[in-house]
Amino acid sequence: MPRIVPALVVIGLLAATAVAFAVTERLKLVRSPILATELDRGVFSPVCGCESRSVELGFRLRKADRLTVTVVDSDGRVVRTLIGGEPTPAGPVVVRWDGRSDGGDVVAEGAYKPRVHLAGQRRTIELPNPMRVDTTAPSVVALEVRPEAFSPDGDGRRDKVGASYELSEEGRALLSVNGELRVRGRGRELEGKVEWHGLDEGRGLPAGVYRLTLAAVDQAGNIGEAAGPVEVAIRYAELTRDTYRVRAGARFVARVRTDAESYAWRLARSSGSSSSRRLVLRAPEQPGRYALVVEANGRRMRAEVIVRAR
């Protein structure tokens, strides 16, 4: 008799194992009641005020059931109920989550998952689609703009300005000029460079000082605080003075700032070309007011020359 009891225990354990195995294998053959699960984005920001301020979850229900859809955190705790025990027909189901809890508060940053409960089938399925909440905007760690002056005249010499930057996290650079967004970086990166060509509808902007600022937007849509401003100058052929006062027939020097290889000049009946930044001229013999015109790559600058008697 003592030997029979252990034998019965062993037989019972084997039978239980066989039943469990059979159940497991049968469950493997049962088709999932949910299929074609997808998100419109993997990361979003409830506070960005942009297109990616929420996430859309979609799936197909194989047959009608009473459906509950919740959002759970990494510890499996429910933070939001999106559908609460509603009779739902077979077919597509679409819900949207705005990154807020049932109490209306923005949830903490991190990964969340959708959980679906089917009352009729007494099944709860946690979908393998993480939804990451990111509310931290990227900041500009370093910014350098070079050169300080350029001329967008198409001659290939200092035609553009470059803004090199480093960010606190990967983001797309946003370069604004005088408060208007002008350049958007091509990709998201920790560091890089964007270039501004100083053009408006293909033509160089007027000479003057422009204020550049740079911010960045991350994958979730958060836009960080802009760094800057950094002032840069657009100049073509620039005379360093607006007015020259000279005696009739006397020589005087006009200093010219330009990155063009050469420029043309005109004063009264005299004209010529030069590549020197130090233009030596002779004043007209007759007293009066004259215009000194300097032209480079189709751009003109002028100054007044006041000639007084000897």
C-alpha cells in the first residue's frame, strides 16, 4: 500500500501536466481577437500645441464584444480609460489619447501601453505598442554664426552665413531672421549647421543688419527656447562714410567694403574700376554737391561729396 500512494501522485502530476500542455497548445491555435494594431506616432507631447500633441491607436476587432480600452504605465497601473465597457461591433476601432490622466493632468514622461479587455471573451490583452510621452524641449547648448558680414549677390564669394549649433537632445534646427522662420534643418541631430543665403524670392535682401536666432524642435514636437540673437550684416559695395567734405581739385580717400573681386565707381564726369579697398579720388574743380557711386555685382551704394572752394 505505501508504494501505491507515490505512484498515484506521479500519475496525477503527469495527467495535470498533460492537460496543461493540451490547453496551452489549444490556445496557440486560437486566433487573437485583435489584429492590425497600429499607432500614428510612437512619441508625442501633450504640451507642444502642435500636430503631435496626441497619439491615435487603431486596431480591428475580430468579432463584436463589450470593450474596455485603457492606458497603463510601466508598472501596469491604469492612468486613463479611453473606452469603458462599451458594446463594440466587429471591425475597426480608433481611439485617441492626449497624454492626460483620467483626472485631466499631463502624465509623467515615459512609455505607456494600451490595454484592451473583452468582457464577452473574458480576455485582457496588453498591446505591444509603446506610446512614449516626451514633454522636455531641446535647448541650444552652443551657437556660432559665421561670417559676421556677407553679400548674397551670387558671385560665390561669402554668399551665405552659417549657424553651427549643439543641442541638449536630438532635434531639428529652426533658424529665424528678424523673428521670421527662414531655415528649417533637414534632420534631427545633436549638432550640425544650417545656412542662410539672405535671399527673398531668389534675390538678395537689402543691405543692413539682421538678427538671427536659433531654436530646435524634437520628434515629439516640443520647441525649445531660441538662442541669440546674433547680428549679421548684409553688404555689397559699402562706403564707410555717407558724406565727404573736400576742397575743389583735392585728392581724398574713400574706403570701400566689399567681397567682390572688383567694383566700378563714378564721381561727376570721372569713372573707373578698382579692386582696392582704399579708393583714391580727385574732387571736381567746381564747388558743389556730387554723388559718389560704387557698384559691385549689380548693387549700388552712394555717398555725397561736398566740394568747397579752394
